[in-house]
Amino acid sequence: MSEKDQLIRIGLSNREADAYLALLQLQEATVADIAKKTNESRTHLYDTLRSLISRGLVSYVVKNNIKFFHAAPPEKILDYLKEKEHSILSILPNLKAFHQIAFSKPFVEVYEDKEGMKTILNDILRTRKDWFAIGTTGKSRQILPLFFIQRFHKERIKNKIKLKTLINQTGEGVKLGEEFKTYSLTEVKYLPKTHESPMTIYIYGNKTVLLLWLAGDRPFAILIQSKEISASFKSYFNILWQTAKE
């Protein structure tokens, strides 16, 4: 990368970079000298030089009513960058606030197959918030190794993550429910068959996961990160919990 490219990269315009490099070589020059060196019109050069002067990268002296321009030492560029850094640091708190406001919009990710399921379960452990499940089916045990599931629940209990789950009254679901009842920090209820969920829903922290099973029992999950949406699904869970049976 050339010196000009580097100057442009740190924030100078194309014309500013040309003028500054020309002045470093000329050491002292009039506008006419710089125009000849850079093949730039005088009209544009006046604007360019004013900008470089405001950045502290160019200065001038007047001799016989003629301005002679000088490039500041290259070390001055470091001072210029430090000033830019200080300016950015001073507004950083406000920029972060804008970023948080922007991310109040739902953030959506899609996960598929076995590795996607693992990612979601590991995220539950990382989040360390109570976990609510609607329409649990037990199908995940068909694709995830038993040692992974056992380790997951061991870590969940170790991290004091409570699970409240509403399980579909299928053969697999009932079998899973009986197993869950042997775990600590776990509450189990069964959905009435009239309210069985066609998909599994996980709610934890500010996240909601909609888990569907495709042909061949392949999981397809949509993770939504939104405080408002998770609160809405949590309210839905509480309504179902009141009508469900142990």
C-alpha cells in the first residue's frame, strides 16, 4: 500500500493526500507550485489547503504578500490521529446508546439439524436464566447423544437454571416427563391433548426459540432475541401452565 493510500485510509481525502505529499517534497511552496506538482486546479487547492491547515498538517508564512505553505512534520499525523481518537472516545457512550436502541428490534437467527440443537442448548447454559418449554416432545433424544443430554442437564442444575416444561402427551413425551421428574430444579406438567403444540417453544432470558421438526425428524429452529417477544411468550406459558396437569 502506497503512502497516499495510507493517508487516505486514516481520513485524508484524495486531494489532501496529494497536496500533503507534494509539500513534504517541495518543503516550501506557493499555491502555483503545488498546483504544478499535483496537476490540481488552484480553486480546489485553496479548499484543500484550508482543510489541511485546520487539521494541523499544513502551515504557511507570508512573504511579500505571497503565501508560502509548509507541510507539518510527519509525526504530526500521530497527533492528528490521537485527537481523532479522543473525539471518538468522548462520544462513545452516546454511540453505544444508539446501538442499544437499534438492537431493541428483534434479532433473528436460524439453526438446523443436530449441531443447531447443540448450539441452542449450550446457549441456554451460557445465558443462565430460567428455562421455560412448551410442547416438549422428546424427539431431540433421537438425534443427540445421550452423554450430551446428560451433561447438559448436569451443567444446567449446577448453574441453578430452573426448568419448567409443558410436555405433549405422546408416548415419547410421557416417558420424557417421568425422567424429568427425577431431576432437581425441574417442574413438569402435561398439556391437554386439545392444546398440544405443533412445535416446541423455548423461552429463556430475552430469547425465544421456535423449534419445528421437518421430514425425517430434522430439527429446524428460529431463535428470536427480543425482550418484548420473550415476555409475550412467557405470559402465554403461564396461561398454559395454569390449565396443564401434573
